[in-house]
Amino acid sequence: MLELFQTQPLLTLFVVCGLGYLFGQIHFGGFSLGVAAVLFVGLAFGALIPGAKLPEILYQLGLVLFVYTLALSSGPGFVRSLGKQGLRDNLLVLGVLVLAGGLTFLLARAIGLAAPLAAGLFAGSLTNTPALAGVLETLKDAPGAELPTVAYSVAYPMGVIGMLLGIFALERFWKIDYRQEAEKAGFSSEGLIHRDVRLGRDLEPVAFLQAEHLAVIPTRARHSGQLALVGPRTRLERGDVLSVVGTPLEVARASAVLGETLPDTLELGRAELDFRRITVSSRKVAGRTLEALALPQRLGVLVTRLGRGDTDLLPGRGTVLELGDRVRVVGPPDKLKDVAAYLGDSTQAVSEVNVLSIALGLALGLALGALPFPLPGGGAFKLGLAGGPLVVGLLLGFLHRTGRVVWTLPYGAGLTLRQFGLLLFLAGIGTRAGEAFGKTAFTPLGLQLFLGGLVVTLTAALSTLFIGARVLKIPFGLLTGTLAGLQTQPAVLAFARERAGSELPAVGYATVYPLAMLLKIVLAQVLLAALH
């Protein structure tokens, strides 16, 4: 029976992925390994069945798919993060990662770790799979090429658990009030709502709400008995009824300065103006801003909400529509069919991917990854299979489209490709390193790797949280997301969001994730070169 796994790599692949997913759903005190369990099942297979190694091309394909699709979705957020606040957060991450790299170097010198083990320890303690991949590519076919995966695997579990313990301990010690932080930052776990308000003054609602810095959208108004959409030059009088959309906190603030909030039952009705959810599936529309599409002028409708994934977002003039977005459109009933035709409104279309854009993007990323960049003091490093697609993906994700080519992927399709790629990579490196892992994990060297990884993880976690909260005065909810982004670890983000009860951690995560990913790829290879 075991010989079957040695001769049937596809069978091995799907058994490892299936069992890994199953074990990943098991919770230990609220924590689970998730998809990372595939790596440990792969290691078990490799240790028990030494000949059951998956072909190298499988994990390489998985890696480039995972990194590239992740970078595409992160591109816009990364560019926005380069503002003043984002620069502060990214500099914090830069400092902590350099500290972690320096600490790993000192530990390796102190206990005599070989360079491949130290690089793998760094990647594992900071749970960064692309950094490990870059090291593996550099060591390709060299003696000890499996050692980074061994160190990575030993350090990885505490790389996750250590971060969770750091967050839990300091939130208790500092008595953090997440709800108060989220309200101050304008975040709410209740999503978007709308309210009707009877105005207590004459005003131009669009200009007034912008002047008051209120993050709501005025949508419809009843003026002199007539119901109409609100435009940039709409002027209303005292006693008119205005409908606004936003988070509960922002809507409450807007209602307080506008006038009297009406009961939940809509006074505005749906006979003259109606609303509909429409899926963006047209490639002529995707990648363009709402301002460029000019839907109010062109079709006489307003976009009041934008659904992306499981989240409803408040759209603005600069919001870029992506394939798979579900927009809520308000306008005359006879115009909604025209809007649906213009935006596409096809579920089938957003389930497909543009093979040309993916192939071009990956080809550019792999070409960049193959270029050598000189290091100070001699030598060179390559961005490799992970870094090249990451950089190109971030750029193309920010651009959204070039001419007729739409670079971004539909949300669902991108998520599926990303997870499939990660499964291929984890199963591949697990089975290939399993034999060496079995010989090392439960030895004195394995204990050294475990303790060394724990020291690096806790140092990174506690220094990020202490400096961020006490020196930079970053809200703790935002800071836990920053820590998850530094760790490039979705499990830490999920824990942070659960503790905070808002989307504040997700903002911190998206701000620093791309830079943290790229820095760890580079630092892991710098460690490898410095210790050789």
C-alpha cells in the first residue's frame, strides 16, 4: 500500500491536501493551523514514506500562483499605505524585521547553526512561506537543500501561537477597550445602514457633509413633494427628507447635525426610485473609477454600496470597480435594466479568468525574479519565484488595467487560485523535506530550533506591540492587525479581528502586509549569504 504513494504523485498530492485540510479544522483552545496543516501532513508522509516526494514543478507552480494572486489583490492597499500613517506603520515593521533578522544571525552564531537552518528558522518563526521558497531556490540541488524546510517546520507552530499569546497577554495587562478604539477610528462591526432624516436647516447636502468630514453618502431626497436622487448641486430646504448611507456611527453623527431621524420605515418609498444589487462582470467597466464611469450623468443612477467578498464598502468617487463586485444602485426603475446591461451582471462571467492577463503577469514576474541584484560586499540575490511575481503583482494590482487588459481577478476566482497554489506548495515542500524533518525534529538540534524560533517570534511580537502602543500611540486594534501583517499570517489576523470585534485590524494588516512579505524574502537570503 505504501509503495502506491511512491509511484503515484497525484494520489499523494490529494491525500496530503485532504488530510491536511481535515486536521487544519481541529481547534486547540480557539486556535487551528488551518491550511498550514497541509505542510505537517506532508512532512509526516515524507518521514514515513521517504520515496513519496512530489515533483518539484508542483510546489513551484503553487508558489507563483499563490504569491501573484495575493499581490494582485494587495496592490491598491499597498500604494495607499505609503501615506503618512502608512509610512509610520511600515517603518515600524521594517525596524522589527531587521531586529528579528539580526537576532536570528546572533542565535545562529551562538549555537552554531548552519546557514540553511538559520534562514529556515527566520522564515518559520515569522511564518513566511515565500521567504522559505526564495531560500530553497537559492540552495537548489546544493547539499543540505532540505534543511531550511526542517527548521521552518519546527519553528512555524510557535510562530503563530507566540503572536497570539503576545496579543492576549498585553490586551489583558493594558486593559484594552477595543470598542472605544473602533468608535474613535470610525469602525463598526455592524456594516452599513441607511437612515432617513428630516432636515432642520437649508443646505446643499453633498457640500455640507464633506465640510463636516462625515463619511456618509446622501442618496435620495423628497423636496417639495418630489422624490429625486441627490447630486453635487442639489439644494434642500428645512423639512425636506434626506436618506443617507454609512456606518452606524457615521450615520448617527450625520443625523445629529442634519436634523431629526425618522422611524425605520421608509418614507421615501420605491415607486419613483428603486434599488438593485448588480454584479460587475464587464471587462470594459472593471478597473475604472466611479468618477470615470460617471453613472449619475450617463445613466441617472447612484452607487450607494459596494460588496466585495463578505464586506460592504462605502464607495467614493475614486473607488475602482473590480470584477465580481456587487454594487447597490439607486435610480429610476426603468434605468436599472440599462445599468445592469452596462455593468454586466453575469455570475458566469466573473467565475472565469482571463488567461492572457495571468500568463503575461506571471511571465513578467518570473523574468524579474530571475534577475540577479548585487549585495554589499559582493554576491547577489534574486527575488526568485516568490519575490518577482510579488513585485509585479503589486504593480499590476495597483494599475488594475492597461488598455484592454484587466490585470485584477474576480474576487472568488482569485481566492480559489490563491488557496490552490498554497496547497500545492505546502504539500510539495512537506513531502520533499519529511525525511530530514523526521531525523531532526526530536533531537537536541530540533529543540534548539524550536527554542530559537520561539525567541525570535516573541521578540518580534512584543517589540511591535510595545513600541507601537507606547511610543507611536497606535490604537491597539490597529496594531494587532499590523502585527498580523508583519507576520504575514491570516490566522493571527482572524484572532485579532475576533478580539477587536471590528475591521480595524484588517486595516493594519493590509497596510504593512506587502512590504513585510518582500522584506522577509530579502532578509532570509541576506541571512543565508551572511552566514555562509
